[in-house]
Amino acid sequence: VSHEWIYQYVYRDRLCGGVLYKDLRWSRRQRKKRIYRLRERTRYGDAKSIEIRPKIVDKRKRLGDWEGDTIVGTQQKSSIITLVERVSLYTKMIKPKTRGSNDTGKEIVKIFNQLTGAKHTITFDRGSEFADYRLIEKQTGMGVFFAHAYSAYERGTNENINGLIRQYFPKKTDFRLITDADVQAVENLLNHRPRKKLGYLTPFEVYCAGDSKSMKTEILAA
């Protein structure tokens, strides 16, 4: 019995009026057709594509390679910046004052300059909020790269973490009504949750704990 067979069984049960689907972490929603409108996008000039990102990042054999995104609140009025380390799943979250690229860039710089752990590269999508990538590169010393448009799978770790965050802040949440303490509380929950992928260590233990060097070596070698 595969996991896919189990999911199909649950979905068939739902069609017959069953309620097994309510026990899933995410209940499958009806997909909506998306209508994309042409809009002016920020020109990224000399921004580096994911295609020229160091190959070691794909191998996930070192700590310090990050993915970044924003979760947008109701009516596109507010957001939360999410940054995820690809190996440890260690996550940083912060609510910027505005969704503009200037505030977003400054907050990202602030986060990374406060971190004492590894930080080599970060990969964003091509949202206009990351237009201040030059500032991030200059003030953090990290290499900044951009995924291809409409290619969320190229930042799959970040997308998965965003899904977990949505359990605490569902769609249509107005982040203007959420406090910094609320955001910090969710960040702490994610970073101290044991993960099967990490041998049931927590992201904090893998990325931050000073006495976990041997544990880190085991995971990176897996």
C-alpha cells in the first residue's frame, strides 16, 4: 500500500460523503483557473539566475544556502517574509512595515546580519519585493540568485515551509492585525519541531546548537 493509494482512498471516501479528508493536514481544495494579466515588472538588470548558482547548493551538502519568499495577506496589503535554510529547514520570519522592495530588502539584511550561523547564498522568486537584491548582496556578503518565473519547484523547501506557516496564518489573514510576537511564536514552533528528514532532530539543533557538530555531519552526509 503506497501513500498515493491511501490519498486516493480518502478522496473517494469524500466523494461518497465520508469525512476522512478532514483528518488530512491540508484538505484538497477545488483548483481555480488563474487568469494572468500583463503587468509591468521590475527589471532585474544584472541579477543572477538560478542556472549559474553554485552546484553545491543543489547537492544540499552544506549549511548556509537559503530560499526566500513572502506570504501575502488579505487584499495584498501586508506580508510576512520567510527565509528557509535548505538543509536544516531552519526558518526566519519577519513582518515588514510595507510590501515595498526597500523595506523588504532592509529587513532581510537585518535578519542575516543578526544570524551567527552559515549563510552563503539565497534564492528568491522574481517578485518585485526583492528588487533591492544588490543591497542584500552588498550588506550580507551572500550570493543572491533568482528562480525562473512560475517555477515554484525551484524553491520547493521554502514553498513547503510556507504551507506549514499557512496552518497558523490561513489565507485572507490580515497581517496588519498580527503582532511581531505572533510571528516569532510561529517561527519558534517550526524551528523546535522534530523532523523525520533530520533524523527527528529539530531545525534549531541542526543549524544553531553549538554542541551538535557531529549531528550536523551525519545529516549532511546522508
